[in-house]
Amino acid sequence: MKPVEIVLVYQSLLGIYGDQGNAKILVNRLKWRGIDAKLTSVEPGDALPADAALYLLGGGEDAAQVSAVNALREDGSLFNAVDDGAVVFAVCAGYQITGNSFTIGENDDVVEGLGLLDVDTRRGAKRAVGELLARWTRPDGSDYLLTGFENHGGYTRLGSAARPLAQVEIGIGNNGDGTEGAVQDRVIGTYPHGPVLARNPALADHLLELALDRHLDPLPDAEVEGLRAERLAFVRRTGR
Ligand code: GLN
């Protein structure tokens, strides 16, 4: 069987917040289950594979996210991949560029996004910086607390075609309206770094189940669950 291909998009532009760790988590969680995985790292100017299972976009600076959106639009393969059912997981700047539009710079210049998520991002009242805790309702109806570190000046509003990924308990999330992240078909955007899939392995498994279109047996995650419990207790105690 062909290895499950995971594409890490433009580390030189969208790699400053450590979100590349999300790729390592996904590859390892496949390998630990005996599933062959292939990690492809693509830089601007390289052709993006059009038939991978999962594409990862991370956080970045304002100027870099404009370069990234331009390069992705020019390449075009991400649009085809999404049309063919690929999963996209985008964090922070990556999340903003998958939307319809976002603003950058002192003059709040409006930049057109990829339009994969029906969301729009504009500069917020104050920069959202700190621990984020959000309640994600999983496909089976059970709740799971997502933890991560948010650091963004843009505030994101969802249009009617996107639904929130989770509900904020502590932090700002999309814009302070109690919602965090967005989901539209198989495209998921979210604000937390961490990397977020290291902190929240259930979300990593959800992405893999979407990409593979099948149920995956759980892994022995006792150690990471112990760390999660400590982190959740700390964030609840200290708040923001
Ligand atoms: N430049 C964007 C903002 O500040 C995204 C920042 C990030 O990726 N952490 O809103």
C-alpha cells in the first residue's frame, strides 16, 4: 500500500512557531500503528504534491503569510487536493491564509486568502497572547479539551459555510466571541501552537481518521495524558 503522505507547507515562511512538530506527531502516530507514512516538506518554488493525504500549514509573520498565500495560489495544487478530499490542518497564520481575507501591517491592508475556509480576519482590539483552553466536541459526541498557546493580532470571524472547531474556556480564540478555529468539509483551522497536536493527540488522531477515512485504534497515551492533566490544572489555576 502507498504510504500516507503528509505535506509540510513552506517551513521557511510558516515555520517560526514550532508548528512543524505537528507533522512529526502525525507521522509517528501512523508509524506506531504500523501504517507507512511519508513526510514531504515543500518550499515556495517547489511543486506542491496534489495527491497527498494531509497538508499542514503553520504560523508565521505578516509578510511571510502574504508570500505564502501568493505562492500557494500560484502553485494551485492545494485547491485540487482539497477538491479531491485531502485534509488541510492550518494553524494561526496558516489558518488566516486559508480564509477569504486577512489584514496585515499598520495600514490594515486587506489581502485575499485561499478561500478554503469561509472566514475573514481583521486586526483585533488587542493581541491575543497566552494559554488557550477550548472545548472540542469530537465526532462521537464526547468532549476533549484542547490546549495550546495563542499569539495573534488578527481576529477571525466565521461565515455561514464554516463552523467553529471548539468553544473557548480560557483565552481569546477566534475573536473573543467564545469560538475557536473553523471547520469546513475537510479543512480545519485553529489558533493554538504548542505544537497543538503534541499537546492534543486526540486531535491528531481525528485528522488521521479523516485522512484515512477509517477508525484508528487508540494508542497507549497515558504519559501524554498525565502531562495534559498537569497543563490543564495549571492553565485553570493561572487563567489569563
Ligand atoms: N501574523 C498573524 C497575526 O498576528 C499570525 C501570527 C501567528 O501565526 N502566530 O495575526
